[in-house]
Amino acid sequence: MTTFDFPDDLLSAARASWEAIQAGRLTVDQATAVHDGVVAYATEHGHSRYEVEMALKKAVRHTAPEATKG
């Protein structure tokens, strides 16, 4: 499995888009920004767009909850 080191701006845009999806307020501009970032990252690093998109979604949507301090 390939490990990706996504830039902070792409992770932030993807997180904001995911929150907007959950709230029912995703805009075309938000979706386009994430898509464009995925395509740029995939092209720059020689990966398929699909592979990058799936890894980004996993990184954003399926992160472990932060540990709570006791």
C-alpha cells in the first residue's frame, strides 16, 4: 500500500469539504478545489487520481479519535 504525504492545504480543504458534506452545505467551489488539489498532487507525484482520492478520503474521514487526557 502506498503512503501519501498530503500537503496541509489539501488536507484542510478536504476536511472542510467533508464537514460541509455532513452538514448538507457542500458547494461546487469546495468540491472543485479538493478535486483540483487531488489531480495536482497525483500528477506531481506520479500516482493515479483515483488512488490519491481514496487515500485522502481515508485520511480525512476515517481518522482515529484523539486520545483524551485524564
